[in-house]
Amino acid sequence: MVSCFVRQFPPTLTNAHPDIPFVEKRAIRWMLLFYCLFILYGSYIPFRFSADPAFVHSQWGRFFTAPFVHGVRQFSILDVVSNILLFVPFGFIWVGAEIGKRLLGRLVVACLAVGLIGFLFGIGIEAGQTFSPGRTASILDALSDGLGSALGGAAGYFFSRGLSGSFGVTLREIIRRRPSLVLLALFLVVPLADAYYPFQITLDVSTVWNNLKRTQWLPFSGGLHRFWMDLLVEKLLVLAAIGYLVLRNLRRAGLSHSEAVAWGLCVAFAFCVEGGKLLFVGRVPNAENFTFSSTGALLGILILPNLAEASICRRFPIEILMTLALGLAAYSELSPFDWIQSIDELPARVSKIEWLPFGAYYGADPQSALFDLGKKLFIFGLLGLLLAARSQHKNFGRHRIVAALVGLFAGTVLEASQIALRSRTPSVTDVLLFGLAAWLGAVIFERFLMFRRS
């Protein structure tokens, strides 16, 4: 199906704008504006303000609090990390938007300039937070904002330079000629993220030894260690897709015995993923995961190529992949399917709906918030990409809007269904994220076609 999907990509884009760099720069600047609005939104949620002189005076008193008093830490490390992470994309997008291009010509100057802009932006935010109950204004937060902006600026500098050099040429050729490699890279991220979340890496020998002692060497002893559908989707099906993509690329390279080599590579990958858990706090290798992953890769190598050549798959590859993407989204949002047992529970469930956009992320752990955000963007971004691919021969200028509307509609249906689930919390935030992710997927497909055209 993937091969049929890739073959449908046209070599040209008839409706593309001739001045692609200008269009992309304008889009990036719009992205910068919206991200700044997102930062402001997240900095003042839930939008409670007070001009009481005593309150404002106490807030200003905390603003210049020293980070250490008599050797005792006065700040939250989690707060510092979250502020840095929040402003890394700000610096990255600023460099991509090429605002003040003369200052971005050298790495040190670019980092200092973008870092200073982020710091000043942070100062303005912290000054506004002196009027917001529940918020603690701090000069340290503004410094963290500046540091995050500088790090993002450095990443943006190297990324833009890499795209304009030999790395960029190689990357563009891969995207043009071997899009399945890009899909393979994306699918490889899924088992890695699932295995190592919340990414608390350690080099402490005692932790590694403790993880090794707790390793589950015997599969299926005492029953499955996880919900069976989780294992089916996250291990079996994901590795089946990886195995198929590995096989497809090996065959294109003309390698003999490609099936055996592909399975060997997938088995080695599954083994390394489980073995790598030894270096992460709270993660224990389990033979069941390795068994499901290896079996899934084998099924993908032996079965999926024949399925992809079936007549229905060759006629409707995009429609089938869209169905699978919607099924994955439904599973992700409705698992573990613990439906309510009585209609009398509905009023209590309706009262738990989170109406305030991004209210759930307020005060949330940055790692869990980013992980949840990444998962939603990945699943619905894929759906948006497929929607754009299906409508490529129609009015190409409308496919982004169509993808966003489909994402919003699907998100509304899924979140409304969560009202009847005991362990889920329906949220307006997720609906908006689904629409945004589908729109981004459509934009990515358009950019891919532009690469093919150039």
C-alpha cells in the first residue's frame, strides 16, 4: 500500500506558487506570530488578574528573589526546564523567519541576538504576571526564556546552514526519490518513544544493575504484562510497518536475500530498544515486547508485500491508509474502552469536560505534555497528509482547509465519545490539536510536492 501510495505522487505541482522561498518565509513568520500568541496564552491561563497594590508589591518582591539563599535552592528545576523548552521553538522559528537577517549571519551573534529577544519577551511576560494570582513572576524565568531562545536559535542556524549545504542536497534527494525512507524514520521513532518515556536517562551503575535484575526474561509468564491491544498496536502492528518499509528499501537497493536481512535488522532493532531500557530510570526490559516486535516485523515482511499487490490495495491505497489512520486515532483516544454502565453517569461525565483550551496543560509536567502533544500531532498529521494526497488532482488550494475541518470533525466525535469513558477526560484542547495536526500534515504534503517539482 505504501508503494502504491508513493507511486501516486506526481513529479510536478501545477498549482504551486513560483516563488516558493517567499511563500515559505511568509508562512514561517505567521507561524512565529501564532507561537508567540500561544506563549502568551499559556503564560496567563486561566486569566485571573488583580491590581491590588499589596498583591502587586508582594509579586515584585518575589521577582528578584535570589536563586539560592544560604545554600538552599529557591526555584523549581521543573519550572526552569519548562521555560527553556517553551522558548526553544521560538528561537528556532525566529531564525527560520529570517527577521533581522544581518544579525543571523554568524552563530554567536545569532544566538546572542535571538537570546536577547527571547529574554526581553520573557521580561514582558513576567512583568504581566505580577498582576496574575496563581503566577509567580521571576527574573530567573526570563533568563530561562532567553537561554531557550538562544538554544533554539543555534539549532535553527545549523539547520538552515545544513539545508543550504551538502546535507540539504542529500536530504532533498532522499525526499524526492525515497520518500519511504522518511516514513521509516518516523515509524522508528514510535517504539523508541514508547520504550523510553519519560526519558530519564542515567549512567548510574546501581540503577542499570537494578533494571537488569528486574528484567522479565520469560515471556508470557503469569499472563501479559500490558493490555493485549496495546501490545498488538504498539508492538506488532508498528513493527510490521517497519519491517515492510525496511524490506522495500532493501529491495530497491538490489540486495540479495532481502527478506532475511530485513528481519535480522528488525530483530536487532527490537533487541536494542529493549536493551536500551537499562539506561533509563523506571524502565525494565521485557521479553514479551521483544517477542511481539520480532513477530510483527516478520509478519510485515512476509505478508504486507503480498497485501500491497492485491487489486483493492492498488486501486485504493490512500483510502485504505486513511482508514488505518482513523482506526489508530480511535484506538489512541478511546483505549482502554472502559465504557460507563449506566446513563445516570452521563451528567457527572459531562461536568468533567475541559472547555478552556490548553487548560489541561496548565501546571502539567512538561515531559508528559510534550509526549501527549507529539502523539496527537503524529497520528492526525498522518491523516492530514493522506487527505491532501487524495485531493492532489483537485483544487489544491483547498486541501489544507479540508484537512483541518476533517481533523476538527474527527476530534469532536472522538472527544464526545470520551464522555462515555470512565478513564478519559473530554477536552476542547484535543479537538483543536487534531485540526491543527491535520492542517500541518496537509502542509507537509504540499512541501513534499514542491520538493518533487524543484
